[in-house]
Amino acid sequence: MQHNVLRQIALDARPDRPNLVLFDVQRDQLGELEAMLAERRAPILDRAPLISARIIAVAGLPNAERLATDDANRELRWALQREYRLTYSDVLRESETVVAGSWWEPAQGGRSGSSAASGSSAAGRVPVSLETSIAETLDVGPGDTLTWEIHGVPVESFVQSVRRVDWGRMATNFFAVFPAGVLESAPQSTVLLTRIEEAGARAELQRDLVARFPNVSALDASVILRTLDTLLGQVWMAVRVLSLFALATGLLVLIAATATARSERTREGLLLRTLGASAGTVRRIVATEAVALGTLAAGLGTGLALLSSWALVRGVFELPFDPPVLDLAALALATLAISAILGASGGRRAGRRSPLAALRDAELAG
């Protein structure tokens, strides 16, 4: 649980992460705005064109028909009815990883050409790359088709790849990406990400932006990021404390249960000694039993941990489930070791004393 929850809420902690976002930059403003940022030594760390669009059909099935079916749950309705911000690029961003299909060659979008953007079907469908969660919601994968409506113009596309996106990274991330050479003629704006260290310099830039580019919105993300860092740091600590408490409680229960059973193992070992078994034979029997019980405890514990955490992560938190294999293996080995060591100690105790004397003392104590 700790691994999956903290992995999802982790933010981009790079010291050079962007802290100023500029929205709604028009094409004829890009050159002047870039020169303005260069004068103030504000590097452009990321940029992306934004094109508004909607999905109007999936695999040739119009949205109205898909929404009328019984499998139209809340996520599917959101995916089909929302407005998307598309972009185009021939390179993967650092926050993206292709998990299905393949990325396109730089000239692939150009072959489809601007005729696709103008609505012509002669050039055929154009490729698109979808983010994993939206692909799962739409139930599509590489080779499936999507029809987009971009400012009133239908555009046929096919899914060429599915990407995993790190949404915690301070970058321009998108649900859908087209190759270059397809959407350039569509109405669009640009978002720019930059970084300015001094708060006064950021405020001065925002003031000058309002004067020279009234339509451009500048968002100072430094205050938001500091607040989120503080908040998520507290959440991180709370989750770790709870997980350590649960782990410590489980360890104490395991030790108590094993120690309680040790007296029974000792009694059984003494009975075997009385019946003629040697001390070495008794130790081997008890050790084998302890290892078998420890293996069973480790297997059941790991299985129940995986099942319960999967149900909570997927059903309650609605997050992707990624089990920490190495941590689970270490906990299983620790469970096996504790069970085996404490359980086998009963065999050693049975071999140190005379069987009859030990049984007599046990009966008197009982």
C-alpha cells in the first residue's frame, strides 16, 4: 500500500524544475515573447502547441451509440464527452514511455500531410499516441481507430502507440499526441514553461507580460509547488508511520505465535526422545516442521498482502497496482527466518535435558 500510494503522489523534485507557466501564447506572439524571455535570462524548458478537440467516434461507433450501452460507466462518459487538448511532436518527452505499439518516424506525420488536418479522407487515417489510462477507459489499443472533431473538422486516426505518462513531473503532458505535419494548420495556442529563481524577477515579468501581451496568462507555480511539497511531505510521513506500525504489529504477532508454539514443539520432542529418538533426529524433525510452517506463513502472508492491497489500490484509490517485488521477497524471507529460528529452538531445548525429567517438570508445571 505504501509503495503504490506514495509512488502516485510523488512530485517532480528536480532543483531546475519549471516554476512559471505561460498560457495562450498565439503564433504571432511567439517570437517577441521568446526574445523577451531571453533578455531576462529565462530559459524555455518546455513548450507545446495546444489544439482543442473532441472524440466523436471510437472504432467507427459514434459516441451517442457507445454512451447508450450498458458498459458506459462514469470514466467512459468522461472520456467521450470531455474536451481534449491535443499536441503534436516527433519526439517523446522525458515523462513519457511507450508501453504498446511503436513511436512514429519523424516524417510519418508529414506523409499524412495537412490534408488530414483539413478533413480529407484521401490521405487515410493519421497516427495518434494515447496515454495508458485513457486507452484503457476507451478500451482501445494499437490499430484501433478514433475519430476526432477539431474545430468542426472530423479527423480520422488510428492508435499507433500507448504511452505511460509521469503526471507528477512538471512538464507538458497530454492524453493524446499526434505526429508533426498533421495539425499545424489547425487553430492553436502555445504553452511555455520557464524558470526564474528570484520571486521579484517573476513578478516583474508577469507585470510586463500583462502590458505587452494582455491575452497571455502567467502562472507562478513556485507557491503552488512549495505548498504541495509541504502537504505531500506530511502525507508521506503519515503513510510511512502507518505502514511501519502495521509491519511492527505483524512482526510482534508472528514472534508471539511462534514462541507460544515453541513449548508444544519442546513437549513433542521430549516424547520422541522418550520413545527412543536421538537428540539429532528430534532436532531435524522440529527444524523441518519449523521451516515448513515458516514457508506456509510467508506464502500465505504474501498472498493475502497482494490480494488485499490490490483490492484497495484498484477499488478504493482507483490507482494502477504495481507490487514492490523486492520488498515482498524480503518480508517473506524475514517471516521464514523468524519462524524457522524460533521454531527450531524447541528442538534444541528438547535435546539438552533428560526426557523423563523434563516431562516430569512439564507435568508438574501444568
